[in-house]
Amino acid sequence: MNRTYAYGKAVSEKEKADFYAALEKLQVQDCDIYIDSCSMDNRKCSQYTKLLKLLERGDLLCLGSLSVLGDGYTDVKEQWRILTKEKQVDVMVLDVPSLDTRIGKDQYGLLVADLVYSLLDYVSAHDLRYSSEIRRLRQQAGITEAREKGVKFGRPSKAMPENFGQICKRWMEKGITATEAARMCGVSRAVFYKRVRESGGETGGDSKR
């Protein structure tokens, strides 16, 4: 005999009580109601995983909302596929009463389930690009904010020798080449030029190699 299960997420006892109250009309047994905390990150240890193992073909699963199936459209789409295709259970969403795979099932088969999956497939593709862009913008904003606070990124700058000023002076007076000056500082010519510019010196006019 097919059973009716329910799954939701709650952050407080009040939300949990509201979920139980919404299920009273559906006559879902308390033992068949599974709730995870919204802060649950490890799905392997979740109530949802336990519920998945119990679901059988023809059972009905009542969801508090579609969002309880994952953190993004891609996750929701995959769990919807598992539920409706692999497990072959019916799904109804409490906060969207019209989202019920039993509607028109006798006449149209898995029309509702397939339509929802197609919609999630479309939205998840856009959501992935959107999420990537959001992450990039957040990262860029974080880097900008950090730089404004004086945080430096990349490898630490190599300290110049104490006689760097004397080396620069000899190079600018053409007493040594840039290659020799860089070697004396223990850096490449490019770094040497950069440090000279940072110190207010000039890098042009050096014809010696």
C-alpha cells in the first residue's frame, strides 16, 4: 500500500509546528514527516537521505516548498529527477498547490513532472551563469575592499639590499649595466626596473645589457 510522506526544512520550533499543522489536512502520520535544519550542510547525514531510502514507487511526497530540495536550481532539478524518474513517486508542493504531479496523471501521464523538470532545466542553466557572475563580482568587490584596507595580494615583494640606492646610482651613471645591477640585487631586470620606478628613479636610457 502506498504511503504519504512529507519533507521540509525549518530554522525554529515555530516553523516546524507550522509545517506539521499544514500537513494535518493531508493526514500524514507524524512518523512519516521528516524535517532538516536549514543549516544542514551534510546531506549524507540528513533526514532527506533517510527518507529517500524509504520512498517506493507510487508513494506521495509532500514538500514544504521546492527550495527544500537544494540550494540552487541545479540541485533542485537533480532531486526532482530522482524523485519523479528514479523513485517514481508523486510530489506535491505545499506552498504551490497547483504543483502536484497527480494532477491529470491518469489522462496525461507524467506531464506535470516533465514540465517542472524542463522548467528547472532551463532555469538552472541560467542560474549557473548568473551564480558564476555573482561570485565573480563578489570576489572582485572583496579584492577591491581588501586593497583599500591595505591588503596586498600575490607573492611578497623581495626585499632590496641595503645598498640598493648605491647600486641604482652606479647604474644610472652607467657604471654598471642593468643586468649587473639586477644580479647584485638578486632579482630579474624587470623587477629591478620596477623597484627603480617605485623609488622615483628613471629606467630609460640604459643601452648597456
